[in-house]
Amino acid sequence: MKISIKNIICKFLILMIIIGSILFINQSIAYGENIPDVILYIHGEKSIGGPIFHQKGNLTDGYLAPGVTVSGTLRIYNNYSERINVKNLALTIELEKLQGDNYYQVKDENLYEVFAKNMKLTIKRGKMLIFTKTIYNKSFYEMMYKKNNEDYKGYDLSVLDCFNINKNDYIDLEYIVHMDENAGNELQGIKATVNFLINVNENPVYQGGSGYTPPSSGEGSGDNSEKEVDEEIQLEDESEKKQEVNEEFIDIKGHWAKDCIQALIEHNIVNGYPDKTIRPDNFITRAEAAVLICRALNLEEKNKLFTGYIDSIPKWARGYVIASTEKGIFKGYPGRLFKAGKEITRQEAIAVLMRGFDKKLGEEIQIKFKDKGDIQDWALVYVKMGVYYKIINGYPDNTFRPNNNITRAEVFTMICKLLKYHNEHAN
């Protein structure tokens, strides 16, 4: 019996397609529709060589004990004005010791060294949550960074391991944390906040941290493991908050939405980032919008086993997504998808706000936007509500641009108007 070369090639190609499909399915199951555990952003015109991340990186999510391993994924988006070359990775560590019912900052440098050397870290780089290259496989200790300290300067990647992130592009990292089997009793009752940084030798910028509790301290991971993208900046004197806003947040001076931003800060609806920025012109994701709207409505987080959606929701937003969904504010996409990391459009934003603030259309009105034909049927009534209640005015060219992604400042202004804190800005 003769077997033609053509048949062999066909069978080989079919086999490769089957194997590829299996790998793709397994990848989708493992990483939940290509959504990472943590999404980070590089931002800031003045942060050359030291891009600013604006979300906490969860390097140690969950309770660790000697011999236990945890892992997760990070997606780093480059919203910076140019390509970023990543050539240095670093960690900062803050330890607290449990004494009685309270934690106190550890000042013993030897304990920091012991902790860092017992925490093994592997970082792999890839794209679309497919990781093909290990770029770090050492302990926390080799990656430690302390400002103005020549002994702790982070870890310089080899020439072959350095990588670029193009403007408006992203890279994925997988991290695997393992606590050494021989970790000693001196780490009992210790809680650590671990911060992730890049390019510290050029311009050190802190990214944010994760709460972590080592063995036998009586707690799991701290409640700072992942929070809404806006990190809190505590102002010492609440009575002076209004006067300090312009000084405290460096990127809202002269911004068209400054008054609304200031009002929402004063009412603890909007918080700043650790680098003293608000980043009003950044686009906002659906998960971020859910957290912001819940804060504006004083809706508390709801923690349940099932979110109601089949795709992954990041932990910092999970409770708010559940709460806003149960209230009928968010309804998701067909197939029970929430798409937490997707940037929300202008028509989606006005829809969830009108539902959240329980607005009704008092009378039938006609909208005069030149691009009203671009508004989807399901969103038309909500856009009319927004016009009726003077929440939206459109752009100077008489367009609404329903399918454009909406900025943080635009959402802030809408919320500000709905709460009657400030009603003077167009969006």
C-alpha cells in the first residue's frame, strides 16, 4: 500500500491544528478570556526612564507558608508618549510585626534580608498571556531597591532579556512566588507590603504594593492586595483639603474639569495616585467605572462566590461589579461577559450613570447631535436622559461621539453634575 506525501502532509497539518486548538482552549480556560489578574499602566510625560504605574501589583496574592507557591499575571500598558525600554526590575519591601492586636513597622534590617532571601520569584514575559521567556529567577533579595542605596539598586536585566513596550501597546508578565521550605520562625507574625518598580536607576517611581502575611500570623493577605486603580493619598488635615488640592495633585491645575475633580476628592469619591496625579485625560475601564459609580452612590462591595459573569473580574473591582450588577446598573455583554478591562464608551457610561442614579425621561425629547445616527438603539433613551437632565452637552462641533472611549475627567464631570456638586462643565 502506497501512502502519498500529500496525504502525510495533510494529516500532519490536521494534527497541528488539533494540537493548537487544544493549547488555545487550555490557555483561555487558565487565564479567563485573556484577562490578566492585574492591569498596570505606564503614564506621565515627565517620567522619562521611570514610567509611573497606576495600579497595585499583586505579587503575593493569598496566604503563603513555607513550601507554598502562588502565581499570577500582570499586563503592563504603555500610555506614555513614547516607547519604553525596560531594563531594570525592582521591589521595595515594607515589613510590619504583629504585637498584641496591632502591627508596627519593622526597623531591623536583618529581618528584611531574611524575608527577601526566603521569597523566591520567577518572572516570565509574553503576550496575550502566553509566556515564552523567563527573565528573572532569583529571590526577592536580588531585586530589592532602596532609594540612594548603592547596595539595593534593583536587578539589571541582561541585554537579551531587556524588552520594549511600544506606545499604546502592552506586555504580559507571569510571576511565581515561592516561600522557601526552610523559612524560619522569625517570619511569624510578619506582614509585608511588596512594591514592583521598573527602571529605578533612571528615575525611581513606585508602583504600589500588595498586602502579604507570612505563616502563623493569623491573617491571609492584607486588604491592600488590590484596590481600585485610584490609590488613596491621605491628606493630614481634612479641613485644609480644598486648599491643598491644587498643590497636592500636580496634573489638574488649569484642567477644564478641575472644579469637579476637586469636589469629588473632597467627598472621597475620587482619590489620587501615589505620584500625586489624578490623570484626568486617561480613558477609564468598565471595572474602574463600576468602582467609581458605587462610591458615588455609597454602594458597598458585595462578596459572593459567583459574580454573575463567566469572565474574570479583578479582585479590586469584584465586589463593586457584583453590587452594581445586582442594582441593574451594569448588565454586561451577551454570553454573560463583563469585560472588566475594556475601556468604557461614552454611550455606555451615560447608560450606567442614568440607571445608577435612577433617572427617568420626563418627556419625549429630540436630540440634535450631528452624529445621533451613531448612537446605538439600546443607548438612545439614556443619551436623551443625559441631555434632558443637562448631564451631557456634547462637543463644540455639536457631536456626542457615542462610540469614543470616555476619559476619567468626563466621567468625573457627569457624576459631579448628578450629585449637584458642580454643574458648569461640558462633556
